[in-house]
Amino acid sequence: MDKVAGKGLSSNDFTDAYISKIQANENAVQDTQTTLSGISATLAEKASQTDLDALETTVAAKAAQSDLTALQTTVAGKVSAFKKTVSIGTAWTGSAAPYTQEVTVEGLLETDDVDVVPIYDTNVDTAQAEMEAYASMYHIDTANGKMTVYAMEATTTALTVMIKGVR
């Protein structure tokens, strides 16, 4: 640096305008730092909340999966499904409705919850007669090793049915 005549180390060459500009810049820097600190705190809070939300979601999903697994284990240990095919013949008991017929169903229990689904023949005329026979049947009771079919008419067409059950 060159020495300037008439100037010493302690002389102040800054004008009031320069000083104001420097102070304004210092204030702007301080405001920016305050704003950045606020943004940083907000982002940290949002990140923490996002982490917390994600953790809560994960915990809820794990709990739901655990509940589902426990339920599946319980159900698997207590419930079983089965299918059996049997024929409902033409030997009805009764002289008027309701007509009844006992059908042997090996392994059937009185407590089984069953649905009976007709299995129709591929021949159209036979299938039509089977449909009419099935339409006449209105109730089925289960017992150990058998079921009792109730019908409004003593049908003359045998019918194959599938028994779908749960115990």
C-alpha cells in the first residue's frame, strides 16, 4: 500500500453514506441469518413430524398385520372348509307337503354350516327336470352323518348336489 500525504493510520475516510450502506448490509445479513435459522428450525420440526408420522404409520401397519396374523392363526386352528357331493333321490316320505328325505353324508356334523349347490346334467332336458326338482326343495337340516331335505313336492327326478360347509 502506498503512503498518501496528509493521511495517517487513524484517519476516517468513510463518508456517512458508506457507513449507512455497510450498516444496512450488516442488518440485511443479520435478518437473513435470523430467517435461515427460522427456516432451519421449521424444517427440523417438519422432518421430525414426518418421521413421527412415518413411525406411527409403520407401528399401525405392524399392529394390524400382527392382529391379522393372530386372527388367521385362530381361524386356521378352529375353522375348516369341506365339499361333498351327494345324490338326492326320489324316495320321499310323506303324503303331503312337507315331503322329507334323509340323505347319508359321511362326515357331516350337526353343527356344520352348509350351502347346497345343485350340479346340473349337461343334457338340457335332464337339467330342466333337475332345476324343477331343486326349486321344490326349501330347507335342509344337518345331523351327524346325514341331512334331511324338505320339499314342497315329492319330485320324481334325482338330483346331484355339492355340499359346501364350514366347521
